Amino acid sequence: MKYFIWGIVGLVVLGVVVVGGGGYWLANVEVDFKSPQMVAKFKETYTSNCVATYQKQLSKAGAAPTGEQLTKVESVCSCARDPVIDTLAKRPVMTVSELASTMATDPEITGITKACSDKFGIANPA
């Protein structure tokens, strides 16, 4: 029984270290948009992450997106991707948490996304 309890304690400690360490690493890993590898990875995931964010915002507002809205949002995200990346390339290296904050509050980035949203006729759900 003693080994069983120590085994459980060991698993709990390991879980805390992995989850806590992983969260700490993710929050502090640096993102450099001057790196071609980083830009390629960001371009690859930008549209799907953008659409998913829109869906989350819309569901928080109490609505479900229609197929037409999702098509428009995908177009908006594709439209904004390259200009947003160009804007981020002008910024200094930042952490993932700083990147998230910048994406949400930077006037130049919000201007790009608003212009693309207006172009495709879709409003921000927030």
C-alpha cells in the first residue's frame, strides 16, 4: 500500500511539473517575426486560429455562426494574414503572451482586421 500511495504522489508531482512548466515555457517563449521559420509556421496556422477565435467570440455573444459567416470570416482572416505578419515583423521580439496582447490591442493590427472585415461585410461579434 505504501508504494501505491508514493506512486500516486509521484504522478501528481509529475503532472504539476509538466503542466506548470509547460505553461511557464509557453508564456515565456520568444516569438520573432523576422525569422522565416516563425513566419512560415504563423502563416500556416493563422487563418484557422483566426476563424476559431471568431467562433469563440460569437458563441460568447450567444450566437452560432452560419456557413456564410464562416466563409466570410475565412476570407477576412486570409485578407488580414500577410499585412498582420508584416506589421508584427516591425515589432521587437516578444513572448507569446505579449503577442496575444498585441494582436488584441495594437491599433495598426485592429485597423488591418477592420479594413478586411469591412471589405467582406462581416462585423466583430464582441
